[in-house]
Amino acid sequence: MGKLCKKTKHGWYHLFLKKSVQIKVVEMKSDIPSQMLSEDLSVNEKSLKEIFRNCTDVIFRPIRLNDNKHLLLIYVDGLCDTKTLEEVVLKPLLEGILQDVRFVIDERLIAVAQVQMASCLNDLVDHVLKGDAAILVDGENQAIIADLKGFDKRGIEEPTTESTVRGPRDGFTETLRTNTMLIRRRIRSSKLKMETYSVGKFSKTDIVIAYIEGIVQDVVLEEVRKRIKRIQIDGVVDSGYIEDFIEDLPYSPFPQVQNTERPDIVCAGLLEGKVAIIIDNTPFTLLVPMTFWAGLQASEDYYERFIYTTFVRWLRYLLLNIALFLPSLYVATTTFHPQLIPTNLLISIAAARDGVPFPAAVEALMMEFMFEGLREAGIRLPKPIGSAVSIVGALVIGQAAVEAGIISAPMVIVVATTGIASFAIPRYNLGTAYRLLRFPMLILGGTLGLFGVMIGAVCILIHLVCLSSFGVPYMSPLAPQIPANMKDVLIRAPRWSLQYRPSLVSGRNKKRIPENQKPGSGTEE
């Protein structure tokens, strides 16, 4: 497989790096026969009852009209709005005179938002399992499909995983159309396109690809479509199933697909030229392509004043390096390079480590494993006791270990500082990557000293520079360096100065703010 490259004024960069292993797409055949509906109602009823055998939640209700016309109503109890079904469908049918199927659609079921016809058996079954009601008429080879979905759903709430001090308080839910509505409320343009796909042999999960026409790169959009279409799987339960299939390098610890519960983050990404992948039955929406810097940016960075946001970003980058390098640097300096430590501090560390039976590297690994165990236990336990267990457990275990002489006090401080620094990373999946990399960095620092730490740092940098997400370099716009896009990386420039979208992400329409836009004066004519 080859590479597709594009030449820009900043140099060559890879658009897509195909995997060396060719993926063989196997068509997963449906268990439902793709046969046409019969004009004989009894034949259709027999076929449908065979398909829905042992499905007690699927309701078959025969209806006999005044002119001895026979109908069959099919719906899933719990997925269909039975109250609307009775008022809008059953009552007009029982009180009216049925002439033909088209008469029912045009005159009787006009109150239903969407009414369509189905002439194939598997199409009818798919609609019924999605919550629609199907009406079969004796003597007609087409069924009426009424959109009467009415299942229970969670209300719109503030996301708990991405809390913010300033910004919108609404978040995605498990209902697909609610999520698309939240995006459409913010971007009221006909250029916002939403394409629907169905993935999963058994789940038949609806997936919507959202993008803004003219802003998105056509080559990126086409690649997203290809990767979604080639997914062959039994079922999709969460967005993580899709993420595993579409990321460029699955063995990399760094995430190449951004996930979020916040509609404002998705809309901001769409306005930059990204593609949103919205999956039914999950509140997490995927955004591609993703860069390293996007994983370090919080939505609140664009709601607060730029001076404060710039300071917070510098603090975040500092904490990011502390979370990765502090334990390994401590182990390397205390074990191999004590001459680099000031004398008074070295005496304090030596006194604290007096009597500790383990080397510094083993001591650090033990504490890191214990810290990760406490964090995992706090997540899995119920909320009322999860935080208490993690906090009290850390205090009790740390104090008891120091008093028993198993762990030194400086090591407890180092591990605690590292843990606090890791919480400053806005994206959980990017923070997880640094949590994993901390352990090999510890081993390198404990075996090779500062030389090993430098080897690990160089390897991580090389990997980040070589990584890409849907053809966009992972470290852009820093590598390759694009000065015009550096205003929103190390700093957050004022909103009125961010005139252009990221050049490697956006398509034809790259300008988002007029050049003569100034604060307090508006746009000059």
C-alpha cells in the first residue's frame, strides 16, 4: 500500500498512510430474507411471526374495519409511543373508511411526522426494531411505516467528565437525534451536512457523519466515509468500538481520535474543518482529525480572556512534563547523579531514605502502582464512597508506609505531585497515555540514569512527530511548523486575531474573521 502526499507552501506532508496489512472486507449477510411483501396478509403475518419468534415484546394486533378490510399492526412495546399510536393511527383507521394505502398516508396519518412505504420484508423488520409502527393491509404488497418512536431517554444534563466554570451546561445524551439537534441549534446553516450510516450486523447502530461543506477537506471526508463503510462487526455498543476501527495507528499510546460529551467542542471542531462522528446510544461523539495540541486544550480556553488562558496553558504544559518526567528524574538523580542535587537537599533526602530496604526505582514503581490502584478503585466504587476511599486510602497507606520505613517521605511527595499534575490534562485519553508512559520512563531512569531519561524523551518525540491522524501530522502546526497557525498553540491569541482556520485541517474556506475586525470598533466598511 502506498502513501498519498500533498505539497503545500510549508512543505510535503502525508495525507494518508495506508496500513501495510490489507484488510479483507467480508460482507456480513442479514439473517432476514430479502423478499418482497405479499398481497396476502396471512402470508406476511406468518413470515413476520417466524422472524419474531419468541419475541414477546413485539406486538401483533389484527384490525378489522367496517368494510371487512383486514389490517395488521406491528410494533415493539417500549420502543413505540403507544399513546400517539392509539390517537393518531388506530382511531382514524377504526373510524374512517379505508380506500387504499395511499389514502391512509395522505388523509389519515397526516399527524404523524414521517410516514413512508416499505415493500421489502427486511426493510419492514428494520423499521419495527427501530421503534416505528408498521401497518400491513390485506390486498396490498406495501406496508405503511409510521415514525412513532417513543422510548424513554435521559434528559440533557451537564457532562460530568468535562466540567467547566464558564461555558454551556448542556451535554450529549444517548439519543442520536437529540445530539444532532444540539449541534444544529448552534450551527444554523444549510452547509452543515449530516450523513447517516448503519453499522453492526445485529445492533444496526445508526452513525451520523457531520461536517460543514466548504470548510472540511474533501479528501479527509472521503477517508472518513471509507473507514466507516468498511467496518464489519456484530454490534456497536459505544463510540470506542468505532474509534478502534478508524484510528491510524492502534498500537500507539496516544489517542488519534478525540472524544467529547460537549456540543460546543464539536461545533468548534466543525468550524475548524473537522468531521464529527455521532453514534447512537452513547453520549460520546468522535472528532477527527485530532492533533496533540487539541488534547491539551479545554473548551474554557476560548471563553475566558486570552491573557488568563495563555497563563493556564503554560501551567498545563509544565504540569504535563511533571506528570511524565518527575518520578524518572528523581530516581535517576538520586541513584546515579547525586552531585546534581544541592547539598542541603541531598542530606535531607539521604536522611529520609535511611533504613528504606528498596532501591529508589523499586520504591517509585511500588508507589505508582499503588496510586493507580487507588485511582481505579475510586472510579469503580459508588460515588458517595469512591472519593472517600481514594483520599483516605492514599493518606493512610502513605503515612503508614513512611512510618514503617518501607517508603521514604520524598518519594510520597514525588508520586503525589505527579498524580496531581496528571489531573491537569483536559482529555482523559491523553492523560492515560502519559500514565502508561510513566512506567517505562521510570525503568529507563532507574537503569540508565539521565541518559535513559533522554533516550525515552527522544523516542517519544520521534513517535509524536511521525504520528498522524487522518493524514494530518499529529504535532502540527509545530511540526511541520506553520507560523500562521501558531497563535493557538503555545499561546491563545485574542479572538479577533485568529483570522484563519488551521491550514492542514480546513478545506477551501480558510478565513473565519475579516482582517479589519478590531475589538470595540466592529467591522469597517
